[in-house]
Amino acid sequence: MFGTLAEEKLCHEHEQQLEVELSRECHEGDLKEKYRLSRVMEHKMELEEKVVSRQKAEYDRMRAERERKDLAKSSRHKKRKGT
């Protein structure tokens, strides 16, 4: 039913060795994933900067156009009133 103390000790040591190997493999995989994600993060940040810059430029352009139209509308309105 139960093995001898020496057999149990060997079994326990073998299980610990397997756990250490599995832990190392997991750690190695985690490091590879971390490296991959750090490379992706660089590209993500570059793309995000480009998108935000384009959105700001478009917003500024639209705001300037709206202000120009408002100014022209206000100017026409003043002319009609005679001020």
C-alpha cells in the first residue's frame, strides 16, 4: 500500500524537481510574453500619438472654420442693421 520512506522521499524529490522545471518554463514563457508586449506597447504609443495629433489638427481646423463662418455671419448681420 505505502512505499518505504526512501521511496516516498525519492517520489517527493522528483515531484519537487518537476515543479521547479514547470515553474522555470512558465517564467521563461512569461518573460517572452513581456518582451513581446513591450515591443507592441512602443508601436501602440506611436500610433496613439499620431491619431491624437491628427484628431487635434482636425478639431483645430473645424473650430477655425466655424469661427470664420460665425465672424462672417456676424459681419453680415451688422451690415443689415446698419451698425
